[in-house]
Amino acid sequence: MPMENENRIQYEWMALRCQAGDAGAFEDLIAVMERPLLYYATSLTGNPDSALDVLQEVWIRAFRGIRKLKDPGSLRSWLYSITHGIAVDRIRKNYSREQAEKVQFEDFQEAEEPSFAEEDAAAVHQAIGEIGLKHREVLVLHFLEDLSVAEIATVVGCSEGTVKSRIHYAKRAMKEILSGRSYGTEK
């Protein structure tokens, strides 16, 4: 808990500096949050190029809206909320086009699955990409970005109970996916 309070204070200080117009504050914010937000955006969109577009829009909105942030200590979850909203909007926007492509290539499947070593983190990241969006986003925010259940609920706009349920089902789905590939299981 002390580490969590220290992190909250660090983000609160960054937000206050940005709100005060400190010249290097926004650059410091980007330096700290760019990689985690990019990973989150990539996990939601499934596409690194789309994630970069999302992140660019996140920084524009954050720059324009940081002075309106009422609770500077919630800076981190506020940025994840912005990222979530933009990514979901992008997914919705592209949904019709993707559906048309799915119909066209309905029977197409990859001939080979990629191979990986047991310790290969890429396998875990690939498995994350295979679970549903609602489960994927809470899993990434909780385990990879270390947000609390309450913060995740704020980011994705649902109750804490729903977040806990989604985490449970996400973990179950990950276990099934990785077990199906004999990752981390006895043969």
C-alpha cells in the first residue's frame, strides 16, 4: 500500500505541474505513460498502427483537458479512460468494415501456429490477443498496468463486481488457451 500511495503522489504531482503550465511537465508525463498506454491501446485495437493513432489522440485530448481534471491523483486512471474511449470508438468505427472482410475471408485460417518456448512472453501476449475485448482490457489493466479494481471500473465504465468477474473469466480463458498449446502444462 505505501508504494501505491507513492505512485499516486507522483502522478498527482505531474498533473499539478501540467495544470500549472510547467514547461517540461507534459513531456515528463509522456515519458512515464507513453509505453503503458501504447501497450493498452495495442491490446484493445489489436493493431500497433491503430494503437499509435489512438495514443496520438489521447495526448491531444490530455493536453487540452488536463486543466479540467478535478482529482489530480487520478491522472493515471484518467489517461487510461481516455485511451479506452478512443480505442473503443475506433473499434466501433471499423466494425462494419471488419465484418465485411470477415465474410469475404470466412474460411481462411493460418496453416501453422507459431511455436514458442515455455518461458516465451510472446505466447502470453498472443493469448491475451485471443480473448474477448472486455476480458482483455481488464486483464491488461489489472496485471500488466497494475491498476486497482476500482480504477479499472472507472476506466471501463462498469461496477467493481463486473471488473472482478471479467478478471476471473479472463484468467480462465487465458488458462484454456495456454493449456491448449501445452504452455506451462505437463505433457
